[in-house]
Amino acid sequence: MQGDRGVEKKSDSTALTANIDSNPKGVKTKGTSREAAWMTADQLERFAELREEWTEIRSLDAGDLAILRMMACVETELAKLQRFINTHSPTYTVRGKSGDNYSRARPEYQQLQEARTRLCVLIDKITQRGSDLDHADDFIAL
């Protein structure tokens, strides 16, 4: 595509593809697909670890991989929020109109609690999928 000054510009889709193909930290993404391109380097690294751990337990299908991607994202978010809370505490002090001080919970603390809940749900889903697959094998064997 030609720009105003005759200089060739990349189209938006080409620029997006260039961003997808870059790997800033040089993280090994063995076995990851292009659909996980929206993940950060830390998330991709955690996903690779989770995938390796779960592959030792059982074979993974596309649904399992999707859950592991979500788990990697939630775990990295959880770690970041936990570091923030450890540094700044879960509450902060506010002075009211009457001059009294009172504590409020930080929004990050609420986000941390929600991330923990999401992680528990994801762990439950992937373990439940595994037990469903085990039972399906028993059913097919009959």
C-alpha cells in the first residue's frame, strides 16, 4: 500500500502478523500454535510448563490446551497481583469528611480474589475433563 510520500506502508494485517511472529524474550514456544499469539512471553512460558506437566499425566486434546492457556494467563495475573499486594498491602487508608481515618480494600485485592476463584474453576474443569475421559474409555471398553 502506498503512503502519502510514496513510501510503502505495511497493511494493518501485515503489521499484526509481524507482531505475532516476534518473541521478545526468546521463550521456547515448542508446540504452541498461532492462536496463542495474544499471550505474553511470561504466559507462554507458563503455558509450556503446564503443558509439559499435564502431558506427563495424560494425553491432551484441544479443549485441554485451551484450558491450560487460560490457566497460564490466570496464574501470571495472580502472581503479578500477589506481588503488588505484598508490596502495598491489601488495604489503604482514607480520611473521611468527618476527619476520621478508615481502611478500604484495594481493587487489586478484589482482583486477586477473583483470579484465585477463576484458577480454581479452571483446575476443576481440567481435572473433571480427565476423569470424564477415563470414564469414557471404560464405557467404550464395554
